[in-house]
Amino acid sequence: MIGFFALIFLVNGIFIYKAVATFDGLESDNAYQKGRTYNHMLEAMEAQKALGWKAEISTDGRAGEGAHIAVVFTDHAGAPLGKLKVRGGFWRPVVSGMDQSAEMHETAPGRYEADFRLAAGGNWIARISAQGANGEKFVQEKRVIIRD
């Protein structure tokens, strides 16, 4: 009976040693620097919230045939926001190397559009970023499904 418990303690001791000796506690490279930049991200999010801008992202299309992204920007009063510098794109969260981005063009007051040719259907993230005349910055993402 004592031998059984001694074996359990020995095996547990080996597992504890392996766990402590092989894991340094960091799950990503440059964790410290990423942690420091997180506060800057929070500040940028608060500044964006203070702008009062809203963006309505819409997408359509099929993989291989062409995908379309459109975004309508409005201010806190609901008026269209024109003359922004807008960049939009599609980011593939499950496969690297398929991301695409392009400048979006204003087609109506506050409405910006761009076309893309995506190689595969499935789960994508539509990402837009805009900059105002006075340097204001706005970023928004929307998860979308592109049909095959």
C-alpha cells in the first residue's frame, strides 16, 4: 500500500517538475511590450468613443467572383461624414496570407465603397479604418461569412 502511494507521489513530482521546467509563463513573444501598448489601445478606444462617429459596415459577394464592402459614416447627430480617408479590407482569421486591403472611395455623402477578389469563402473579418481632416481616427471590424 505504501508503495502505491509512493508511486503516485513520484509520478506527480515528475509532472510538476516538467510543468515548471518547460513553461516560462509567456504565451506570446514580446508579452511585456504588448502589455504596455494595451494602455495606448484603451486610450485610442476612448478617443474614438468621444468622437461620436458611427459606422455601418455591409458586405456582399462570393469567393472567386468578387466581394464588395461598403461603410456609411455618421456623426453623433446622424449627419453623414464626408471627406474622410478610409481604408477597408478583409482579414482571414484562420489562414495567413489571404488578407487584403484597399483605399475606399466616397460614392455618396458619408458612404465609402471598395471591391475585392477573395480566393476562398468562409469566415472573414471586414475591417475599416478612417481618418478625419483633423487627424481623428476611427477603426471598426465586423465578422462576415463570404459564400463559396
